[in-house]
Amino acid sequence: MSWRIFYSYAHEDADLRRRLATYLAPLKQQNKIVEWHDRQIQPGANWDAEISENLDSSDLILFLVSPDFLASDYIFGVEVDRALARLKRQEVKVVPLLLRPCLWEDSRFSELQFIPRDGEAITSHSPMEDALVGVATEIRNLVSRDPPASRGTTSGQEPHRFDSSLDLVREQIGSYARLYERTRQRMRPSDARNARMGEILRKMRDLAVAAYPLLDELAKSPSPGERLSAVAILQVFATDKYLPFLVRLVGSEKPFVYYHAIKALHFAVGAIDPRSYKRLAEALDEAEGNLRNAAVGFDTRRQKLLSAAKEELATTMQALTAVSPRNDNDE
């Protein structure tokens, strides 16, 4: 049975991926491997569905590690996250290949066995061909065994069934998160891209009630899209527990995400428990400082939204303190 290989790589490393595939060609010719990468997506195809399907059905996921790989929010936050989840379930083999020198020791997958095994990047070897032959040999040895047991069907059943409605919600949120990240990366900055991302956010918000139990894991997720889904939930439910999370996003995330984090803080003004007003006021002050440090003075929309939230909260707090205690003669 052929091993299905999924290449997870930065497009800056496309030439190195092609070069590696050349050294793996004998394995392909012997039907020991079937390769897939995103350049195989046909025009007009649903790229989100194509990547998801191949990522979930692969037997071997190759991380082509480089500085650009580690710097990619989508790869590091979505593909890596999904691959490691499948690895944890023992559904797939995951092998990091060190293409170019980088801080791979600080990555989430640094505990996995890298190849080349000497820890020296492929491009740093002289000659580089020796390193590529070594990598191809390692992969040949790996695919000489049977693929992981859980590729797909067992006793005629589907490869993976969700056993609870929460799992279905988690999968749908994950789908929206990946769609957001691909939209952000593949569309040029424009009103059309903002409209598309806004549509995705609205779909996340429509799931807020069902997804609320996932809020903690979404807020802690390495995926920017999943963090956005946490923001969408907090635009429907206000709680002081997640004020620090929203504040951290301001100025540190991509502008679309932290703009909606500010909107979530604004929503909290009219929805949070009055006993948390002081914490909310401190959070708004801190968010304003983060925004100032982010050097986006040319864009006043976020500043105006924060200022409006602060003014509304100050007015509300002043009105509460101005209310005199009810006496027995009040009707």
C-alpha cells in the first residue's frame, strides 16, 4: 500500500520542495509513495476543502522547516496544529525536515526527530546532494513499513466520526478559522478581502452559543483564526475572565483581529456585570496603551472605537454613583 505524503512548506521553499521530490522519485515510481502539495490544486477547485482533505487523509506529513515556515501564521498555527493532533491520535507519521537554518529548537514540534539527524540544515551541507540523499534514504526506510493503521476505513466505517455535538462545533469553527487564515494570506488587502473576512467572522459569531464551551481552548490556540473565533464569541458573551486576552490582542495581532477585539471590549461596556466595571476600565486603558505602541496613528478608526467605549463606560459608572440609595418613602 502506498504512503500518502503531504508537504507542509512555505512557498519561499518551493524550489527546495521540488528538489527533494526529485530525490524521492524512485519511491514514487515504485508506487511506495503518493505525493501531494498545494500546487496540485486545479483552477476553480475549493482549495480549503482540497487542503483539508489531503491533510486529513495523509499517512506521512513532512514539515519542510525554514525561517519562512516558522514565520507563517497559517502553516504554524493551522497545518502544524492539525498534524500534531493527528499524530497524537496515532493516525499519521510526522517528520520535520530541516531545510534552512532557523530556531527550530523553539518550535512546538522540537521534540520530534528531525532529519538530517545531525541537526545541520540541508542547505548547509556541502555538498547539499549528500544531505538530500540521506533524507531520501530515511524516508525510504520509513515507507518500507505499513502506513499507520488509521488511514480511513475500518470495517466499512468512515475514518472519523464525531461522538458529540461539541466535536461537530469544534470542527466547524476550525473550518472557519482555516478559511479566515487562507483568505487573509491569499487575497490582496482590499475592501473585498475585508468583506470576506467579515463574512467569516459573522459565521463564527452565529456559532457563539454552541461554541462557548470551547472558548478557553480557542483563546489559547496557536491558530490566529481560532483566536478570532474566540473574539467572535466574546462579541456575544461578556466576561471579565477574558479581558486580558482581548487586551493582549490589541496591537499584537493582525489589524482585523485586534479591531474586533476592541469591538468585543466595546460590547462588554453594555453587557458585563457592573461589579467588573473597574477591571473593564483598566483593560480599556491598557488596550489604548497597546494601540498607541502599535504605531497606527494614521488609522483613527480603532482609536475612536476605544475612546467611545471609554466614554460610555465612564458615563455609565458616573450614573451609577449618582443614584442615591432608595429610602422607605420611595414608591
